[in-house]
Amino acid sequence: MSDFSRSNIQNLLLRALAPEAFDLLLPAMQAIKLPTNFELISPCVPSGTVYFLESGLASVATNSDGESVEVGHVGYEGMAGAHVLQKVDQ
């Protein structure tokens, strides 16, 4: 993500980081385009990726007895994969 700078980042969470914290994350950042209905994080599947959305919307869903229930949304103001930063299983 070498052609990225704080000024062209749309994600509000990344923009709110202190410059020193942003600079620590920058080498690991990678811009990707995802298709509609792409599953960012699968239950019971180890993941080491954190997603900071720049546009669009991600649903936060849980399964109960085979039924999927939406419990939240993440947009350009947040992130998906907080469990990675907290060093816990999802």
C-alpha cells in the first residue's frame, strides 16, 4: 500500500489514528477489491486479517440453529476482524 497516505484514506478509523500508529500499520496494508457477498471472516476458521472498509458495507451476522441473523453493519467508519487485534478467537 505504498501509494497510500493518510490524506487519501477514506476509512475514518484509520484517519483517526495518531500518525505514529498509522505509520506502523502502513507496511502491512494492502488495498483489495472484494466481490458482493464475499465472506470476510468465517466462523471457526482462523483468520489473521483485519479489514478497514473504504466503501461499501459489511454485515455482521451470527448463526443460530441454521438461521442467519444480522446483528450489525460495518462501513467506512470501522473495521472487521477486531478479534485479531484483541488476540482472541472469533
